[in-house]
Amino acid sequence: MADKPPKDNVVALRKRGRPPFQWTSEIEDYILSKIIAGHSIRTIVQLAQSGDYNGKPFPCADTIVVYAASDEDFSLRYARAKELQQDMMGETIVDIMDGRHPDFVNAELGQRKESAEIRKWVMGKLRRKKWGDVKVTEVTGGDGQPLIPPQVIDTRSLPPEAQAALYQALQVIKAQQEAEDINPPTEEA
């Protein structure tokens, strides 16, 4: 039998990577509360690592995004938290412009306007339907049905002159479409 080397020259290797963590409702609640308060996921991870989360193991930003995409319940809660975050951002804009926001109490009016505009722009990009500048109005009847129902015309019941006129109109439309296919219209600057 070979002699075993002495234990004094054995070096213990450090474990690499993040410490393992258990995904809990406490982690979810922490993430969602910070999102509503206006923090990004990267900022939330930095806050947790700096001791804001009681020094417990905390997931990285990529893990949070993957979990939000894979867990339906958390995904719904995350989406609702983002909506609330944007609503809070709207209230922040009012506080900034009125000079009540703690970060902008002594700020110049120009600086407050610029900060408010940036927040307004972000809100418009994240939730275009609610905060965006472009409003789309769809006109429909009850239950999303068209206001004017499509009509089917039996061309056999039309007089011969009307049939000929309809045929001519369809030929013109077909020729216009073929011409557009060959030479698509260009927008003039």
C-alpha cells in the first residue's frame, strides 16, 4: 500500500459560483415590492446583494427574468407590478414638477421638466395604450361586430348593363393592383 500524503499540504478548494437559493414567496414579494417602488431588476439584485435582503442568497437578474417567463402565477403578478410601477411613475412626474419630490426640491425648472419628460417618454413606450401619444380608435358595433355587415350580391340577378359595369370596375382595380406590384408607390419626403 502506498503511503497517504500528509494532510498539511492539502488545500481545500473554494466552491465557485453563486450560493444555492430556494425560490420562495418571500423573494417574489421582495422583487415585486421593489418593482412597484420604481427599481429595475438589476438594481433590485444590487440592493439584495448589498444587504437590503437580510444577507440571504438571492437570484441574479437572468434567473429572475427566466422565472418570470416560466412561472405563470409570478408572471401575472410581475406584469401587474410593472403596471403599478408606471402608475407610480405618473405620480412621481407630478411631484417632480410641483417641486415636492425629494430629489428635485432645489432643482431648476428646466431640470425638473427634463426629468419629467424622460419619465413620460418611458411610460409611453412601456404602455402605449394608456400613456402613449398615439391613440387608436376602433369603431365597431356590439360585441366587436362590424357596423355595416358585409353584403353578398348575386351578380346573376343584375341587369346586363350593371354586370358589364361591375366587370369593367373589377378589371380597373385588378390593373391598378398589378401596376402597384410592378411599381410600388414611394413616399415623398
